[in-house]
Amino acid sequence: MPTQIKARDVNRVLNTRPPTWFWAVSIAALLWSLVGVFFYIQETSLGPAELAALPEGQRILIETAPGWQHAAFALAVFASTLGSIGLLLRRMWSRILFIIALIAALAQFAWPFLMADAIGLLGASALGLPLAIIAIAIFLVWFAGLGVRRGWLR
């Protein structure tokens, strides 16, 4: 016997308002994502002089990065930005965009750390920011899922 959706259940979900902290996290997610967009634009628009001024290990990684790594970087930051906007609009599709951003971020960091020896070029401290980015991406997938489960996103 299929479960029937009652009108009061639909009204409860449609009238569920997110708590104040939901908005704070959503705004922080948007700001975080916009920082990522800034760094993507900055990295992709480096001129020869700026590239030459970078430390050797960082310069080598940027110069030898394959096109798919740059595409993954772009997909990660722009999907996360759109997902954050989706949170602010209270839309369920934000979770899908955060999943895409997480997968893209994993792909983005696969090249430098699994194929190009970034740790050898930059040292173990180079893992800090990528691990933080992955952790935040996982959190945003979870957070959007929580919003769906609680009826905050429709």
C-alpha cells in the first residue's frame, strides 16, 4: 500500500522556515565559494612576470597542469558558488551542485598530489588547504542534505 501524503504534511514542509544559523552558514558558504572563484581567476590570468615570481615548485605545478585540472578547478568553484546561491534561495538543487563541486575538487587535487608529486615540490604543508577545501565541500553536501531533510530547501 503506497504511503499517502497528507495536506497537513505538505503544508508543514512548505511553511518550515530555516533557523538563523542556516542563513549564516549559507552566507559563509557563498563567501567561501567566491574566494575560490577569485583564486581561480587569479591563477588562470597569471602573466609571465607573475608566474616567474612564484616559488619554483608552485610555478612548475601551474605550468605543467593539464587542461582537465583547470577545468575541474573551474567546475568546483562555480558549482559551489551556484550551490551557495541555491541555499540562499532555499532550493533543493543546491545539494546536487555541492556534490558536483566535491567531485570536481577531488579531481582537481588528484593531479598535483597523485600524479605530479606536489608534496615533493612544495612540502607536506601543501596538503593543508586542499584537505580543508575537501572537508568544507563534504560539509556543504551534508548541510544541503540537512536542509532538504528538514524541509528548509524545496
